[in-house]
Amino acid sequence: MNQVYEKLMTCFESVKKKIDFVPKVALVLGSGLGDYGDSIQIEQVLDYHEIEGFPVSTVAGHKGRFLFGYVENVPVVIMQGRVHYYEGYPISDVVLPTRLMRLLGAEILFLTNAAGGVNFDFKAGDFMMITDQISNFVPSPLIGPNEEKLGERFPDMSEIYDKDLQEVIRCAARELDIPLKEGTYVQLSGPNFETPAEVRMCRILGGDAVGMSTACEAIAANHMGMKICGISCISNLGCGMTDQPLTHIEVQETADRVAPLFKQLVTKTIVGANKLLEGK
């Protein structure tokens, strides 16, 4: 048994001793979006510190706990705060929570984040549905010995973000009359914000939004056979696109401003995603 898998199973056994809830959907809440979890029907709460060997988030605004409960009768597990590569954890620890939620029963992974827009058609406060990603600037979480119990050695990446779930998000946005952008998400390592040249690079490569998370989680989930969807809250335009210097405060302020719309969109998407599962 390799060390990464052994650590994952230690965390899994630790959670199972405390939690008897089986989720269908796993939701990861990004910077400034964590309050969504407080609005659901919560059945059980598990702080990351209570899980043996579990990596703990150190970022302000990330509460650092799992919520188990229901979004309109859909059983969900919610991460209020994720672990980032820039915090100094190995990439296998960064994706450990994603793998753990799959082992607990989640079939769908719904990723959210606050991201910088590198597309000039975007503005702060927009929502961008992620249709593809670029993850080459951080290590792949699949590097090292492959554990066949999790997935195959060379997983296909042609449709990381499930096409049917993308249509669920589009329909939800239309019904709620919420404007929805679509595009490619680029994960850089952080924690520093990007330079103007790096923003131009991301745009040249085909990126529409840039951030410090998400893509590696999607790779790990895809490896384990989960259906994946994602939404970025565009918190600001990238460095050099405006005269404004970038701050984490701005990220949180934008997320707070659009939070009511975000909550509606996430709820309707989860309900729609569950119907998709039931109809499979």
C-alpha cells in the first residue's frame, strides 16, 4: 500500500467513526463563499482538526470543516474551506479531501472558487462556468505510484467537466435570470497574485480565469470517476487589466456582494444534478 493511499484510508476510517452520513454531491466552497454552508439543513459537522492526519486550511475566510446535510432533500457534503498547494502541503494532501468525499459516497463534485478574470469581457462579480482547465503550473496529483483502487494509471481528460452538468448549470442560470459566462480556468501556484505578464500569458494560452485551486482537485476526482462541474466567481480583473492593485480583501468583498445570487445558483444546480443522477 503506497503512503498516499494509506494516509487517505486513515482519514477515511477516522471520519467513519464519527459520521454515518452518505452524501450524493460534494461541494467545495471557495474564498468568500463559505457562508453558503450555513444556509443548508445541517445534520453533522466535522472539523478538519478532528480527522486523523487530515491537512488543515490556514487561509483567512476558510472555516476548515465538513458539513453533512441536505440541500432541498439532496444529501451533500460541503467543504467550508479547502487546502491549497501554496500553504506548503504536498499536492497529494491538497486533493486528499476530494478523494475522501468520493470514498464517503459522493458521485458528483461541485467546485467553486474566487478567481481573477483574464478575459476582457469579464467584470468583477461575474459567474463563470468552468468548461475546461489548464493545470500545468502545479504538479499533477497523480504523480507517483498509481493506486488502482482509486483509478487507472493514465486517465482520459477530454471531458473533465461533465457536459450534462454544464447544461444543468446553464438551465439553472437561465431560470434564475443570472448572467453566466463560460470559460477555461487556469491554476497557478500562488500565493502571490499574478504579474501583468503572467496574466497576458494565461490569456494567450486560452485561459479566461486564473486562480490558486480547483484544477488539481478536478484531476483527482476525474481519476476516481466522479462527475465534475465548477463555477468561478470573478472577484477582480487580472493584474495589468485595470489600475487597481490586487488584494485578498477585494476578493472577499466581491464574493460577499454576489453571495445571494451564488446561493440560488448553487442550490438549483445541486437539485438539477441530483435529478441527473436519479435518471442515470
